[in-house]
Amino acid sequence: MVIAKLHEALTRLEEIIENTVLLLLSIFVIVLAIVALAVFATQPPAGLAERIAVIGAIASLGFLAKAEYFATLLLPWLLMIIGLLVARELWLLRRRIEGIHFEVVLHRLRTAPPRAARRVRKR
């Protein structure tokens, strides 16, 4: 009984720590993306103004061309953030499935006859 309570407390603590680390990592990536975009906005790379001017020179597609160009600049950042969030959710799902599997095994041990439980514990 004490071992089960200790295991439950450690599992909860582990989940809290994992969620905190993943949340901090997500915040760090988002802040990093915002900082990179801010630096890019204040100090554009060499030749960017000329490329934007060439794209903007097309009268019929001026706004759309600029929007498409900046979308290609932002797309890698968005894909990276979305990928990290999806990986985080899949990782949390895997941890939850492992927890459910462990609970099933623990329940089987608790409900098993004492002799069978002793044999399993010896392994």
C-alpha cells in the first residue's frame, strides 16, 4: 500500500516536471521565433529590399506577391512550432498510454492470488 502511494506520488511529480519542462520549451521556442522575427524586421538581410521591390513592381500581383514572399519566410517557423507542439502532444499521449498499461499490470498484481503474485514479483 505504501509502495503504491509512493509510486503514485512519484508518477504525479514526474508528470508535473515533464509538463513544466515542455511548457517552458514551448515558451522558449515561441519567444525565440518572435525575437528572430523582430531582429529580421529591424535588420533585414542584404538584398532583401531589392527583392521586395522587384516583387512589388508587379502591379497586378503587388500585394499578393509580397504576402506570398513573407509567407515563405514565416512558413519554416510556423512548421517548426507546429511540429514541436505535435511532438509534445504525441509524447504526452505515449506517457499516458504507458501509465495506463502500468495501472493495468498493477491492478492484475493486486487482484491476483497471493501465490501467483509472489511468482510474478520474484521475476
